[in-house]
Amino acid sequence: MAAASFGLAARRLFPLDIGASTEVGVVRSTNIEAAVKQAVELVGGIERYIGGGDVVAVKPNIAFNSPPQYKATTDPLVVRTIVDLCYQAGASKVYVFDRTLSNPKLSYITSGIQQAAEEAGAKVLYVDNVSSKLYKKISVAGGVYLKETLVNKYILESDAFINLPVAKQHSTAGLTIGMKNLMGISGDNRSRWHWDIHQAISDINMAVKSDLTVVDATAIMTRKGPTGGSLSYLKDTDTIIASPGVAQADAETALLFGMQPEDLGYLRLAEEKGLGSIGTYLRKEISL
């Protein structure tokens, strides 16, 4: 399959109601690579999401210039494993990127993600500034706060979009997981999103569908998020969660924090806006 045009990308724009049948795969293991592979297998295997010749956009959380042990960014082994799986499924290209809050080159290197992604064969893209060459404006059908938004063209032109968040407490949103990770695909003024963050987060996820979300919950940041900076802020949970439904992946992850999904405003709104049930879904769990 050739690289997708903007027309082909429409399957990720304005997704249909996911419904209560969405699978969530939960794997408990200290072996990150094995846990990622098994979690993806529990929700249909990578071939369900990636076809031969596909161009894949992979979006980890690389927001901060922080080493991987502090869990402010997605574990590089999670990223490398997903890139490996994409190529094993026949992907022709895999792009890895984020719109960081710190210097992108420093963040990519310090997080370990650039090295991990490139070793697996991915093309790592720096997002230094917002330009019309890199971002395209799309309408948000049914959006309450966001009526339109700028989206990275590599998302829009990809055949598949894989969302790789890390699970953290967040001072404004409550938690930052998969749904909030989409802030990093937008070229909007992000400070404006914080004026109504729950509506903004749910709106962007109406407009752009994550085909597969794989949550790094190997050690969750329970306080001082999203930046962290100390091992004392972390709780080892040794968990990887995968789902084709980003709201369901986030709902399952919230439980690790001792929260209920409905405690998070953007998850309540996600259910109201047709992104699927946050309380009823098919859940599969194993320990390795």
C-alpha cells in the first residue's frame, strides 16, 4: 500500500462509536518487550492494525528532557518493540515523533527514544516549530471547545497511527495517558487548551483516531506530574495496557492510580461523545 493521501486518512477522522465490544489487553510482567508483544496480541495482534506497505506514525510521550528512569517519557523499549512489530507486519516506513515541551533534540536523546527508534529502523522527526508545511488544519465535527485544529501531517498522511503514552498524574487534567498524549500531534497554542482542557482533550480524540494505544504503565507517576524528576514519585506496576480504543485504554489505566474512569472529566466526555464505554468493555489480562 502506498503512503496514504489526505483522503485515505479520513478513516481516522471523526471515528464511529467504538461501542462496548472494544478489547483491552492487560499484561503484568517485568519483561517490557514480552509484555508489549503479548498485550498487542491480546487485542488481535499487530497485523490487525498494520498491513503490508503501510506508513505508520508512532507518537510516544517525549515531552520533557528527562532520562527514562523518571518515567516522564515513554520507555524507549516500548517504542523499540512497537517499531519492530510494525516492520514485522510489513510496514514500509515508521515515523516516530512528538511536539516536545523542551528542546526536541535534547528530549529525544535524553529520553533514550531516538536511539531506540532508530535502532529499530524508524525515521525520527524533530518538531522544532509549527509551520504550514508540517501542520494541516482540520475541522472537528461535533467539537465543543475545538472547532478546528492543526494536526501534524505525518499523522494525517499515515496509514496507521499508534499512540504510545506513559501513565502519569497531571496537575490540570488529573492523569495524562493516551487521550492527552494527542496534544503532541497538534500545532495549536497549547496554553489555550488548558482553558477547557477536558473538552479540548476529548475533542481532539473525536477528530483523530488512535488505531492502537499501548500504555507504558511499567512504573506510574503518582505525584508531581507531568514532569516528575524523582524516583520517589513513582509506583512500580509492571503493566502494559493495549487497546484499539484510546478511552478504554485510559479507563483501564486509571484503575492503577486508584481512580475510577468517571473521575476524569475527559473520559466522561469521551463516553458522551461516542468514543466508547469507559465502564463496560471486553478485558483480557495475563501475567507473564
